[in-house]
Amino acid sequence: WDGPCDAVAMVAFYVFTEIEVETTPEIEENQIPNILNVPSISNAELVISHNLNDECQFVFAWKVHFYREGDKVAYIDALNGDIIKEVNNGAYFTAPTEIYGSVTLDDFTANGITTLQNSTGTVKGYNLGISSDCYSITDADFNLSQIPSTANSQWSANDAPLALYQSFHIASLAKNWLSNINMNLNSINIGVPTCSPSQFARDVTPINSQDAYVIVANNSPNSWATFDIIGHELGHSVLLANSIWNSGEGMVLHEAIADMFGVYIEYKYQGVIDWQMGDDIGLNARDLSNPQYKCYDEIVDLTRIFYSYEKGDPLRYWFYLITEGSSTYQIPALGIEKSIEIIADAINSGTINSGTINYTYQSVMTATFDVVLQNFGRCSSEFIAIARAWEAICLNTGYANWNGEVPVCNYTISGPSVVCEEDDFANFCIQGGLPNAYYQWTIIGGKSTQYTSLLGMQGNIQQGGTCLNLTDFPKYNYYPQIITIKVYSPIIGSNFTVMKTVQLNDCNGDDPNCDEYYSSVAAPITQPEAESMRYELQPNMEDIHFIKVFNSAGILINSDSYLNFNENELPANQLFFIVNLGKNGEIIKTKKYFRIGN
Ligand SMILES: [Zn+2]
């Protein structure tokens, strides 16, 4: 548990513009010892807090420090007296910061002394003191003795630099946000030295270390301890924890992916995305939405000093494109949560490594394709987004067609909707869809197994082929007839099944229509019956006068007076349709008949 992240009274200006919370307590302070079942409490204050129980809601609560077999903190609903949270040893003292107001820290108390680390020791803040050169500081310079402590009931500027409270607060929140996307660090150690240059932040995590080390130079009131910059440094930490070196071409990769984490961590805090690094302190550094270089091929001068930052520009832009989408490149927006998870999964997959100059982008691209194909599939919008974004920054994905577009899976069936039955041919083809996809064509309707096609039909199915070239139609008793052509691709999936109806007409007029056909079949049923068959008149309760029996292919095999009919005389083990007709030929009911016998 990371503790309630903010107390409203202190951070009101950005968190609480659109909520209403009751602020008159129903529970009085003197009731609290009873609620907690202790003789007395150390102190209690009313707070409005979010993130209690990790739920996205706000509560009006008493925050109570008390003693019961150790120092404890409880949060009690100020309206109904429920104990919301009770935690050991966490002091959750407030501390001043440079630019985020007064915050509640996830700190730790033992024996009356509160230290700047959480109760599990997985986030620690270090006051690193004076050091001449920021660049010379390494993880070996972090000592437990540098963790500030206080015997008071809140943190003050006398105990540690404001930059350290701010850094510690951000690191505490970021650690949970990172673990929520499976970027798990054992610990985060964040240190604030006073060193030169004063505008400075750096990740000094050793390669393969699961314990992150980050330094932020003390430069009050404008240190680089912002959500995006510390998020960026922790991006380096998680890459190093996953054996991705921050040197050579790997540096390009590092700086770009670190910025993705920087934007993400800041987004988690403020709830909206801004793409500018360092904007909270007016630094206005890199803008992922509009970088200097958007195309991988653009960067030719490899000798420039900021080469690693510049060459990472297209990769930053790729992340922006998949997150926000693009009408120019027809990229669907995935949102930042899904986008960062794709990157996180790619890092966790272990397939990215720093490689050689032309290998870096390729390896990230390959890893993201592996993740997306496995989790979402080729026909997903996730796939379309990342593939088109890679193409947009001038990488060759191998998925684009001749005009550079990555095709979607959706397709239609081209071909006639009306054909002449005497032509005995018709061609239907897939339009759009994936190149080389496998399609299965099925004809649905009467006599569907009697069609023939160029590639051959098995029953009513043609396996494969991007076209169904029909070469013979069956003869029907009357026209028009309607059939349905259904196309399914096992590769693309049943979500993309497409149907097309086709009407067969007697174009030269040498066959009966439905009326003519039914008026020609056995007496005594004539025109009215045919009409009723055709229009499916409402059945009524009239007595049955006549009977018609059709086999499963729709062929009339018996037409008789109802009195003469005995269904047990029909052949066994075959399916029939028995139509009962009234004295004027109207359909009373139709039933299926199948008798097992010999
Ligand atoms: Zn960096």
C-alpha cells in the first residue's frame, strides 16, 4: 500500500476542481479512541484524500496517529466512523515540496523516529550532500546513513532539501505505477546531491540491477524533480534492469524509451497527457508530439553531440502516434495505457538488446510486433496502429503493400448480385483484406451442393482461392432463386466473415416462375396455394384438406388429399417437409418429418 497520496487541503489547486465532498464531520475527535479501541491517540487531523484502498474515490477522513504495539496510522471515515485503513509504522507525515505543494509521504516510523523510506524499504530517499561533479556520482555513493530522519510529527526544510521530498514522493508513486504495468523494480533509491551542474538528473543504476539508483541535483526552487524527468530516469532503470545497455546505439533506444516512461508517469499523476518533457519547471525540453526528426532516415550526421537524443526522435514520435492516433497515417489511437503496456511487454520479453547501429530500431520493432501479434493478433487495431506507425517513421515492417499501406483485414466480396441462370458462370472475388490470406467459400441455399467451380467444390464449399469462379449452376424448378455466398478466413477469424446474396434469374423466359410452377403441380391445389406458399399467409385454424410432401432438396414428392395420406408410408431415414393445406390451398402449417426405421 502506498498510502493516501495527497491530502486535499494542500494540493487543492490541481486535484479538486470537479468534486464535491462533504466536509462537516459526523464523528468527533473525542470518539476516535473508542473507535480504535485504544486509551488515547497522539494526534488527529481531518483530511480529504484519494487513493485510500486504491479506489478512485475521495473520502473525508480522520487521519490518526496512535500507538498500539508500535506506531500506527489509521484513516477513519469522518462521516460514519468506519476504519478505512490502519497501517503499521508508516508515519505518512506531510512534507513541503518545491512545486507540488505540501504532500503526504509514504515514510516509516520506528521508536518515535521517522525516516525517509517506506515501511518495506523498497523506496528510499538519500540526502547525498555536497559533491563537486554530478557526473562522478554512482550507486556506490548511496549510504543508508544519508537517509533523513525526524523526531517531529512532520517533515520540514531543516530535515532534508525540498527537492528530496519531492523526488521521494514522485518515486513512491512511480514505483507502484510501474509495477502495475509489470515493470517491477526491487527498490528505488533516489538521492539528492548538491553538485554541478545544478540542473541535472541522472539514472546511475548498474546494468542488470533490480535496484534502481537515481540522482537529482539540488537546485531549489527548480530542481529537475518533476514527474516526467524522474519518470524518464526510471525508464533508464527498467531498461538496465532488463539488460539493455545505455551505451552506443543502446543510448538512442534508452533516451527515447525513457521519455515514453516520463510522459506516462506524469500522465498518471496529472490525469492528462502532455508530450513536453520538463514543462512543470518551464524547461520545455523534447516534445514527443512534434520532434525535430520524425523519419528514421533523416538523421545523417552521426557526429553531433546530441546524436543519441536526435536519433531517438522518430522512436518518440512512434509512441506519440500509437497513443494519439493519426489521420494522416490512418493510425487508430491506442491510448497511453495500452501503448506503454506494449513497450513494457516488449522490454519484459527479453528480445530487445542494444545491438549495432541499424539493429536498435529493428529490435524494438520486432519485439513490439511479437507482443502485439501474440496478445491482439494480426487483425487487431493494435497491430494496425503499431505497424502503420513504424512505417510512418520510415521503417520497413514487411507488412505494407505496394503503395506503402499496411492493409486491414476487412474485405468485401465483389461480383454480380443478379445472374442469368442459363449463363452458368459467375465470378466473385475478395476485395481488400490481407494479401495471401486463406479463404473458405460456402454456398448456402437450395441445391447448394450442385454448383461447380474452377477450383472445385467439396459439397457446397470451395477451400482456398481469392475468387470463386462458378462454372455451372444447378437446375431449379422455378426462378428467381436466391443463394448466399459466405466467405470465412481461419487466419483472419470469424469476426471478419462476409456474406453476399445472389439472385438467379431466368433471363430467356423458358422456365416457370414460382406461381407458374406451383400451379402446374398436381391438382387439386392451384393458384391460391401457390400464392399462399409465396407470401406465407398467416396460418389459420382451418381443417386440413390437402397435403404436400417435399424432400430435403425441396423437390415435391407427393401431393394428395389429406384423408389419403399416411406419413408412416414415407420412406424411413429421410428428412421430409410436410405441408398441410386448407381447402383453398392456404398453408396451415409445415413440419419436418424424419422417421427412424427400415
Ligand atoms: Zn535520459
